[in-house]
Amino acid sequence: MVEALNAKDFAAIGAFMAPTVHLTIEATGCCLPGTPAEAVGNLSWLSQGTAPWSADQSHPRVVSIKTRYASTYGGSLMVYSSDGIIAAFWFNGANLIDQIRLANGRVLGP
């Protein structure tokens, strides 16, 4: 996933999605549950993030956001860009992505 984000190859993430994906872009009102293709299209919002991306769950920003907003981001795999854009992914029982939340982590906290 990190490699796909670094390359801005969002279609590669689609291969790991469930048939229905709930995607939210914070502070935009976007989006409704949709297909993997629709979710991949919305992942283009992440293009504003600056590589490298990381999935280090012990990073202070990740820990802070998951602690401060536990009811929203708890249980997610959070991936973040070097300039603070975040993508949080949740996986279903089949280990496929069924929920995604995108946000500007700089707004959510340090």
C-alpha cells in the first residue's frame, strides 16, 4: 500500500478492496458507499500528499490522532505522507479494505 501511495498508483490499492467500500474525505461531505472503482477515483485526493508515505503505527502523529479520535480512527491502519496527509484503512473478515477515511492530519493534531 505504501509503495502504491508513493507512486500515486491508486488503482493498485483497488485490488485489495471489498465489493463495497465506505470512503470518507474529512470536511468535504464526500462520499457514499461505493464500488472499488469509485473508491480508487476518490483516492486521487491523496495526490496532494508529499512522498514518502509511511505506515509506521508508532509515529507520534499516528499515535496522537488514534488516541485523540479513537472512536473515528481506532482499529485502522493509518498511512501518512511526509507533509501530514493521512489515509486510514479498515479491513473486513476477508482481509479486504471495506472502509477508508482520508484527512489532513495537520488539522487533526501533531
